[in-house]
Amino acid sequence: MSVPRITLAFVLGIAVTIHICSAASTAAGEEISSTAKAERGAPHILVGAGDVHASCADLSEARATAQLLANTPGTIFADGDLASPDASLRDFERCYGPTWGHFKARTRPAIGNHEYDAKDAAGYFGYFGPRAGSNGKGYYSYELGCWHVVVLNANCSEIPGGCAAGSPEETWLRSDLQVHPAHCIVAYFHQPLFSSSEVGNDPAVKPFWEDLYRAGAALVINGHAHDYERFAPQDPDGVVDPTRGILEIIAGTGGKDHAHFIHIDPNSIVRDNTAFGVLKLTLYPGRYDWKFIPAAGFTFTDWGSGLCHRPLTDNKNQQRNAVGGSVK
């Protein structure tokens, strides 16, 4: 009986990545403990959403999505626009705090445009402290097993130099990807490069995509649009690339209203603007699973699996990137 292509691809992907992960994480001659090896090889969960907009006037939806976090272990990504109405420190403490704030100790946030409703996003930086990166910058990176996780500030009009090539943040991103080589890379930031909703595409973040694409990033997660949308793996110009393309998922489903789909981007595969919920990523060496978990009372879900891939400088053969499905 022949082995299905996708199964063989996953097997090959895992075998290659375990080797790369071990080599990249060890200095020459350094011994790795069995515990460290097991931690790198174990799956890691990254779960969250953007656009919680926790408001003390009505915490029902923020509480509903926070309940999903209570039932899901792992690191939480809070992808911007988190506290309303003013994103002040008071709003974060009184409104976000009783909901998603219960899990602050395992949250690694990204900054949204509404965080800047408070001058210099002081409420956001004051609430999260070092967990939000350097004060005033809002971009940083960290490791989850074999995965390198990059968190960016996509509020290009609010940060010195914006997001253009050669800006302080873009320069930092290029350097960070060079000094943290990894076979598996995921990035999250608030504003999406591609979106079918009323927020539209944001070309200002394209330099980030170009750096991530060159480095072999597998996933980009965004918010800003109050909906869920998944795209085919594509390059920064929006051309479908089934082997090296980045899979973009918008999960602006944390608990605030719903957006309208104004135009359908060519590579948009799955869209929903009916459900609140969280996106759960299970990160393995060499591959990942995704699943949208709806809050109580909603039925939409989306799921699938994909492979990590190598940077553009690596000419080895690549396997097909991602497959998935959804249910309304």
C-alpha cells in the first residue's frame, strides 16, 4: 500500500527538523541534557486572538474567550487592541485584568493601534512591563521549543522610522532572524498585510513580510480585522507559493463586534465573521497544527496542519506547505 504524500511529507519534515533543531541549539562540543532534548522535541501550544477590546461596560465576550484560555494550556498571544475604551492603565487593570488578565503570567502580547489611544501606549507598556518588550518599542522575540517566535509593532505611523526597509524595527528584525536561525518561525503582529475585510490590506508591513519570507517563516498571525480569515501560503507580493509561502491567519476574534468582508482577496481560503474565539497553534519540531476554537454558542471552526520550511538561501527540496478544513 502506498503512503499518502502528505503523510510522507510530515515524516520527512519532522526527521529533518529534529536534526536541525538540535544542531542549531548547541554550541560546538556542548552536551545537551536528555531533559533539554525532550523539551525541544515536545509540542508547544501558542493560543490567543486579537481585538479583545475588554470594556467594563460589557465584559461578556471577553469573558467568553478568556474561558477558552482557561481550558487551554500554553503561551498566550494577545494580538493587540486589548482594553477599551481608552487603553489606559486603568482600563487594562479594571477591564482586561478580570478577563484575559487572569493569564497575564503566560501572555506575550503584541501592540495594536488602539493601544495608542493612550499617549505613547503608556497603559499597555505599564500593564505588561517587560513581557511586552522594551518600553516604547513593542517588538521582541522568544523561543518555544524548536520554534522562533517574533512579535512586531505594526503601528508604522507611531514608531520612529516606521516599518520601512532600513527603519530601526526592520533592521532589528533582519538582525534577529540572522542571530536566531531556526527551521520553524512564526510571527504575530496586529495589522495584516492581506485582509478581505473593511480594514483592507496594509502595505506598510510588507518589509516585515519580505524579511520573514527570506528567513523561511511558516506563519504570520494578525488581528485588526474583527473576523477570522485564512489565506493560501503566499509570498509578500500575494503570489501563491505552496512550498515557501507564508500562511497568514487573521484571528481578530477576541470579543469585539464583527467586521464586514468588503472585497475577497484572491488567496483568501476561509472567512468567518460570526464567531468569537481563539486560535490554537500546536508547534512541533518541523510542523504545526492550527485550530480555531469558538466561544460557547458559536459553531464556526477551522483546522489544519502545515510544515516548516527553509530560508530562501537553502536550495534543498521542499514539501508542500499546508492543508486544512473548516466548518460553519
